[in-house]
Amino acid sequence: MPPSDTPIPEAAAWNPNHELFDAWVCARCSENFKFALFSQLIAPLFDSFMASVSVLSADELSQSLLVWQQEHFTLGTLRQSVLSSLTDLSKSTSILASPQKFPAELRARASSNDSTDGRFCRQRLS
């Protein structure tokens, strides 16, 4: 479950927007390894946005966007999300033990087509 304890609906598991996001992240990571760090921070926000915001009508978009912003853009929620992402990153990469190897490690992950979850470039580096 995401930090807000709001479950992500099963319908949100596959979405063409996730594929577009993944392609964007892969392209940027291969250009600049530092983008991998940024992508780890924005991926949970993207997931919560896709799960929470409705685009069925202009009124629903406006209302759901406002609710999403109020729930996911508080200082406490953002702090928790960033801390969680950085903790996962430090556990699953060499950034703490061998920082000099970190850029090459991220580049290798971004260029790899071997993915256990089907979304390699965007996976939580775990």
C-alpha cells in the first residue's frame, strides 16, 4: 500500500500512461544517470495520481485533482515518500558502500532489457 494507506485499484496496474512514463524514465536514465534518482522520487507520486485522479469530466478532474493534491502534497506525506524512496535506493544499490560504482550501476540498469517485473527502468531499484 502507498504511504497514504490508500490502496491502488487493480485497474491501475496496467495503463498506457504507465508505459509512457516508463519509456520517458528509461530514455532519461540512459541520457543522465542522475535522472534515476529523480525518477525514484516521482514514481510514487505518479502512481498515486493515476490511482486517484479521474478524467471522466472537467468537474471530476478538478475535484479529484484538488483532493489528490491535498492528500499527497503535504509536507509530511512528501517527506515520508522521499525518505522511503531514498531508503530503498540505499538498500538496493551500491551508493553507500561504493559510491563511485553507483553511476555505472544505474546506467547498466537503465540499458538492461532483463526485467523481473516488466517495468525495469521504472522499478524501485530493488
